[in-house]
Amino acid sequence: MSSLFFIDDMDMMKRLIILLVTGFLMVGLPVNAQSGPAVQDTTVVAIPDSTAQDSTLTVTVDDEALLGAGEDPDEKGGFHKQLKRKFVDGNAGFMSLVALALVLGLAFCIERILYLMMSEIKAKKLMEDIRQKLSAKDVEGAKELCKKTRGPVASVCYHGLLHIKQPMDAIERAITNYGGLQAANLEKGCSWIKLFIAMAPSLGFLGTVIGMVMAFDQIQIEGDISPKIVASGMKVALITTIFGIVVALILQLFYSYILSKIEKLTGDMEESAIDLLDAIEQYKHQE
């Protein structure tokens, strides 16, 4: 029964996709790189004297200046480096939690989108073929057609054809119950996506509170309210909040797209169920 095996295959594919996407996205996450004090290099440069005598001058050169001298200004301020710098500035501990919410949320979103795309079929074409089979009193052929077609629409039709010898009320109840089961399968994993949508800004707000506490701790240690101390804490607070909101917006866009696909498939199942009941009723009148 290919339409039923399709569900088991998609469960296996779902686990594989989540693992692959999570691993792929985790590789690209910025690493917590706390820049230590700049290491100074001492270089001996020979400078010709006006009296034609050689003398040596010890010059202190900053390693960062040497590394930056050969860099392209556009590359130095690239998006990836800017993002990595903001990631570190926002306290990499809390930013890693926000990034983890993004990675896991995207993994579930991509899995759902692939599952729903593979579940879509030409429902009207399927129902026309089923009507032709039933008009020719070929019930087994209609069942075989549903078995060879993937997706929840074909599964619902197959389940209804299994009860074709029962009264119409029993057939309608069987289709309704099985359709509800298929609709629940379409929504698998959506609760996790909603969890990460709510978690991302919450983690950002938590970083905001932590940044404010850090600022007050520094003020208490220094015994002075200087702009530099206050700005450092406020910077952590605002960056974590921004990243949390951005992650929530990204996941919300994917989630809205997933809901639209689920609504379309649910509508196809309901429309196909009504058409199937009409076709079965016509089949019973022919007998």
C-alpha cells in the first residue's frame, strides 16, 4: 500500500533532514572568538643616513595593522565579518542559544515544507480517474490507482473505497475519521516551530536583562557612571534583543508558508472526499 508506506518513508526522511540541516547550519555559526590583546612585533628597519652611514631604527608595528594592510576594505567590512563581530559583541553565550533556536527551527521548517510538497498531487485528475473506474465497475482498479498515488488525498480515497460495500453513513464516517488522522499528520512538527518562534525573542529579552545587570555590576565595581561602562552593557542588551526578534521573524515567515500549504492540502482532501462520496453513491445506484 504505497500511500501508507509513504507516511513511514516520510518519517524516516524527516529525521534524516533534521540531522543534515542541523549539522550543515551549525558549521556556519560564528565561533566565540574573544580577541585578546594585540601582539606587537618588533622589526628592525635599515634607514640610510644623510652622512652615508647605515643606522638601525627599531619600529614597533601592530600585527593587526600588518594583517589589515593587505585586505580589501570591502572584504574587511563584509557582511559575514560584521555578523560575526556583532555575534561576539552580543555575548556569545546567549547569542549561541538564539542561533540554536534558528537552526532547529529552520530544520523543522524545511522538513515540513519538503513533506508537504511531496504530498501535493493533482487531486482533480485523480478523482476523474476514480470516477471512470467506478463507472466501469472496476473497484479494484480504483483501489490500485489510489495505492500507486502518494499523498493524503489518495490515502483518504483508498480508505473510503475499502468500505464501499457498507452503507453511505458508514463510508462517510470512515472517510471523516481517516481524513482527520491525515490532517494531524500534516501538522506534525508545527508545534516545535511555534516553540522556537516564541523562544527566540524570549532568549533575546533574557540577554537584555543580563546585559543591564552586567552594566550595573560594572558601575558598582568602578564606582562611577561613565558612558563607556553603561554603553557596553546596553550594547549586549540591544544586540541580543535584535537577533532574537530577527530569528522569530524568519521562522514566522516559514511557518505562515507551511500553514498555507496545510490549508491547501486539507481543502483538497475535503473536496476529494465529497467527490468520492458522490462517485460511490452513483456506483451503488448502478448495481
